[in-house]
Amino acid sequence: MAALSRGLELLESAVGYLLGGTALVTPQLLSHPTPCRGWDLEMLLEHVSDSIGLLDEAMASGRVSATAGHRGSRPDPVARLRGQAARLLATSVAAAPAARPVVIGDRELTANMIAVTGAIEITVHGWDISEAVGARRPVPPLLATVLLPIAQLLVTPRARPGLFADPVLLPGPAGPGDQLVAFLGRRPRPRLAA
């Protein structure tokens, strides 16, 4: 899987996609529902900020502490998320080499694997944010094409509970972005023909 060696590149693409959706968030939209059952947009933004904070900690220190978690919110959840994303990218660039170990609980992964896993999480939540604001921005096809087979390796039926809903069957042919979000339990809406 040559894609696994491109962790930083995938992470940068995922963050760019995520931030494109956050540019459309307004205070009035924060109470809008998201594809994540029971979550509104503000809750999703806080979750993504926390997840990015954990990724940043993993990349910076080579470990995720047992006390890691919610870092507290700021009055502007989009500004918090953007700040977290900028820190993550700066840390990731400075944290070479990609083969450096990162300790998470009783497991050890490479920094590159952490970046790839983070890219999947950030991409799918970028899609969630776009859906919540009504933008319906598909996951970029090249990014989705690389992430889908990795997601299929990482998100096993045993690992899925509590993280992702069951895969959604698509009614017909679908692009790689819709295939990725459907695999991760989202229901993409049909796109209108141009």
C-alpha cells in the first residue's frame, strides 16, 4: 500500500477539504443537524477540534496521554477548529520522520499511520460539515480513491461500533467520495446532473 507512505500529503489534503466546509459555517447554522445522529453542527465542530488536538499531540510527542480529551471550547468553534488544524499541519511537517513510533495506549503505530488515520477521520467529518451547512461538497475524488481502501483495512466490523455506523448500500454507481462516506456509515444524497 504505497498510499500509507503519503500520510502527510493525505493529511494536508483532508485538512484543506475540511477547512473549505468550515468557511461556510455561520453562527445561525451551529444548531443544524449533521449526518452524525444526535449531533448538531456545533457539537461536530468541537469533536473535530478535539480529534485534531489528539492527532497533534500524537505527532508532537510521539504518544497520546491517558488524560487526553476535550480541551475546552472557545466562543467561536470554527476559529478553534482552524487553529487546531494549523497547529496539526505545522507539527506534522516538523515531526519527521514518518516511520517514528507513536504510542497510543498499549499500541505503537508509525507517525505516518497516525497521519493516514487522521486523514480518514478529518475527511469524513469535513463531509459531515459540508452536509450540515447545505453545501453538499463531495470528497475530492483523488483523496477518496486513496483513502477508501485504507479505510476498508482499518474500519473492520469489530472496530466499527462506537466509531462509525454500518456501511450504507448505494443504489447505483457512485463516485469514490460517495463510496468512502457510505462505507463510513453516511448516506450520500444523489447529486443532480449538471
